[in-house]
Amino acid sequence: MNKNSKIYVAGHRGLVGSAIVRNLQERGYTNIIGRTHKELDLTRQSDVEKFFEEEKPEYVFLAAARVGGIYINNEKPADFIYENLMIESNVIHSSYKNNVKKLLFLGTGCIYPKFAEQPIKEEYLLTGELESTNEAYAIAKISGIELCKFYRRQYGCNYISAMPANLYGINDNFDLETSHVLPAIIRKVHEAKINGDKDITIWGTGKALREFMYVDDLADALVHLMLNYSEEIHVNMGTGEEYSIKELTEIVKEVVGFKGEIKNDLSKPDGTPRKLLDVSRLEATGWKYKTSLKEGITKVYNWYVENNK
């Protein structure tokens, strides 16, 4: 991948895509292209084919997806499976038809079985039942990994896949109904502080364990893989460290400066009890995360306050 290679970042305005663009620019890449959803609907095959035929990108980061937390995944499973299947099928097939040199597909840590042995190795994919609350999204993402695998086997395409842990960062979605857990907690705690509330409520018991990765670390790892990795098996992306939702909330409270109590809404689900990725394959390529959870949350909170005045 040369500094002037034409690189298409699908989803360049999103949490991950915008971080990939920042990382590529910092590394000196100058020919990065992207399209907004209004400019190009990736669920429409004919539109995607036309875009690839006209633009002829050499490298593709497939970071576009329909995403959301437990609530919205549960409410709209048909939307999640349909839109994600269409996006990845169209982009991967058009990449093949237009001789893209290399493609990186971005999946999700929720592809693994609900009760997978921990930490989760890449080989545990498809060895047990999925977490029901985001099953539709997980099945769509598993299909993307398999598309990359089978296009490699049948056509010799250099398509690779990466599976990140829970992500957070600037440009995240902070909508309480559709966001992931960390931005939702940041917003809840911030609003509780502003309103002078005595407590905040989190879903479930707060005991569920999660791994969190700062999105600029992920972007650096993805570009690193694009330059250094070409194996068929997908790569877990994470820190190898885990925190309970209660511990996470305590860190957010400290960063925000909220002194109230944490209460639990036990009518709401915890989701998967524990989810820690084995990141030894990633680290074996010579990459390790840089941003601690508290440092990352501080950056995100400062950005959130600045952009929500």
C-alpha cells in the first residue's frame, strides 16, 4: 500500500471509519476516498457496482455497518441482519469484480458463542449458540468473515477480517436507546451531574465483564494488519484486559466528577456474562494497544462536552 494508493474507507464518517481515515492521514496516505450514506447506499447492489467501476479503489477498509446496543438489536433484528448482509455482500463482491488488491472486513466480538471459553480464541467461532440479544447482527458479521474466507479460497482474493472488542472513541453515538454501553454510561453520568441527581441507574447487575478498546488504537491496529497480515483466519482486536460494567461506571463517574450512587435495574438483561478476547495472534504481528481505559474515557468525555454545548 503506497502513500498515493487509492484507499476506500467504507463508513468513513462513523466511529471506526473516521479513526481509520485519521490514522491513514497521520501516516502520510494522500488518496483516501469515502462516500456518505446519502451519496452511496451500500445496500443497493447496482449503486455499489457503479461506484467501484468508476473509482477503482486499490484497497478497501470495510467499516460500514448498521450498529447499536442491546436494546436496538433486540427491537430491530431484521434491519440488522438485512442491512449488514447487503453492505458486506455488495462491497466484497464489487471488490472482487474490480480487482481490489486487498480488503479488510471489520467484524465484531459478539460473533462468538455466548458461553465460549475465556479468553476467546479465533478458533472458537461457530462452536456454540450465540447471545440471543444480538444474534441477527452476529450472524450477519459471521457471514462477512465467511465471504472473505471463501473469496480467498475460490478466487485467491487477499481479503482479511478483524474482530474488535467493545469500541469507544470520538464520533461515537451517544443516543441512550441506540448506543453501546460506554457512550450511554458517559451520557447518563454527565446528565446526572448537570441535573444534580443523587444516583444513576445501569442495566442489569453490573457484574458482566467487558473489554474496551479505544477506537484510535483499533484504527492503528487495522492499518498495521493491512500492511502486515494476509492469513485466512480472522484476527481478534482488543487489549486483553476486562472490566465489570460497575467498574466501568465508577471510572466514568471519576472522570466526569459525579458523586452520586450507582443503582441497578435488574429487570434489564446483562447480555453475555463475560467477553474477553485472546489477542495473542494480534500481538504476534508486533502490535499492542497504547491507550488505557481511563485515559481513553477522559479523551472521549472532553470531546463529548465540547460537541454537546
